[in-house]
Amino acid sequence: MPAPSVFFSYSHADEALRDQIEKQLSALKRQGVIATWHDRHIRAGEEFAQVIDDHINHDEIILLLVSADFIASDYCYEIEMQRAMERHRAGDAIVIPVILRACDWHATPFGSLLAVPRDGKPIKQWPDADEAMLQVAQAVRQAATRWQKPALAVEGVVSPKPPSIENQVQPDPSSPRSSNLRLAKTFTQRDKDRFKDETFDYVARFIENSLAELTTRNPGYEGAFKRIDANRFFATIYHDGKVAGRATYFTGGGHFGNGINYVQGETTASNSTNETLGVDADDQSLFLRCHGMASLGAGRERKLTQEGAAEYLWALLIEPLQRKSRW
């Protein structure tokens, strides 16, 4: 399998920082773990938008180099970032937000992703910028390792080799083509189980980070996260030392079988829930669907991405507190 390509989405105001990050990735490039690409690789005579479009649609790892200039750039935010997030949600790419300079990024579409450096602290605020950029390189290495795991390998079964390149029809980027290229996909139970486990891990990180940010932004409130095992964690919100909200999140069991469950309070039981998200699929993607037991009413027909599922499960915990504060 060829090394995944890393695409840099950035504002030209941050070009110097982009160069430094690319240097930190040099070891990965020398080892053949990744390749890198950004718009300074465009050659004379090439169509700027077409070349960028090709990379943003095909590169496997996308680094969003986040700053106020990045968010202010229509091209970076409205085109590159939006397309990157579409591919991330579809599982076609891995998006990593890299926070360069302090800015209001938490409420953006990528604000729910785990950012680097650690805790989303901007690189410019680190006493040692090299240490911060090393964390970026380590995150890219981990992403490349995840990407290169054979998607079809299942406990001793070797994935079939792709057809020889000589036998494949190679697209000509300069020639016209249809945009109607989607074919129906099928998903096995293994695919659904993997998606559920990956989503639960994502939800756990999302809830933990949200509790920490809630504590930082709201004096008198404290969030506490406790991981019990791979299939269960507790989340608690204290107000002036008293429990204001508490919930258990777990997989398996519940009324609706092998889904992701929410129940008020702390419990090690798995025989009841206040809400369950089940894994479902259409002919293009895997998604989650709530069973609608909770009062928030996300809608049984709504197809939730991992981010949407995490936001919904967080809302179940915090919405009663927000409702009380409005009274």
C-alpha cells in the first residue's frame, strides 16, 4: 500500500509555521510513512484550483492549520475545510486540526475533533515550539498507521492485492467526466461493530474534553470523567460541589441490543437505558440513529455522524442544566 499523502490546508499568513511543521515530518517522509503536499508544489502552467481540488479529494490525511487567518479565509474555510470534513465523516480521510495561533475555533465544524498540540494549546503559546510540533508529527504518524491497516484484513485473512496498475483505467484530470459516480456499498456486521467501537471511543474523548472545557469556562462548575472499562464511562457535573448532572454511557445491552447507550446516574447495569443510538447503514455510509426515548427528540429518521452522535449524547447530560439556568 502506498504511503498516505498529507495535505496542508492553511492560510499563506501562516506559511512560516507550515514550513516548520513540514520539517518536523521529515523523518516520516524519509521512512516512507507519509508523503506531503501543499499549494507551493503547484508547478507553472498547472490550473491552481483543479490541482488543489484533486488533492483535497484524494489525500488521506488532512492537516487544518488553524488560526484567525485560516478561519477568515473563504477558500480555506468554505472550500478546503468543508470538503475535508465531508471526507472525514465518510471515513475517506483523517482530519487533524493543528492549532497554530489563538483563535475562536471550538464552535467550528472541526471544533469537536481532537486537536493538536495537546489540549488544543496553540503552537505559538508553547515555550518550546519544537515540542508542540513534535506532537503534531506524532499525531500524523498515528494517523498514518491507522490508515495503512488493511481495511479488509480480519484475523489472519489477507486482503486481496489491488489490480495491477497496468490494467486499471487511469483518469485524465484535464478531461471532462460525470459527477454521477457513486455506486452502492455494502457493510458487514464486522464493519458495523468496528464503527460502533470507534464511535464510542470518539464519544468518550468528546465528553471528557467537553467536561474539561465546561470547567474552564463556567466558574462554580466542575466536570468529572471516569472511564470504567472499554465499554463504559461515567460523566458528572458538579455545581458548587453538589451533583448537578450525572450519567453513564455504555455499549451493549439495553433495550435495543448492541448500541451506544445513555442512562441517567451512575450504574454498572446494562439492562435499561434512557436513550440508545444504534448503528445503521444506507447504500453509501454507516451512521447512527437514535431510538427517540429521550425528550430532546433528535428524530428517529435523522442520520447521525460520529460528531452528531457525540453532540447529542453530550446534550442529554447538559441540557437539563441549561434549562434550569433559563428559568
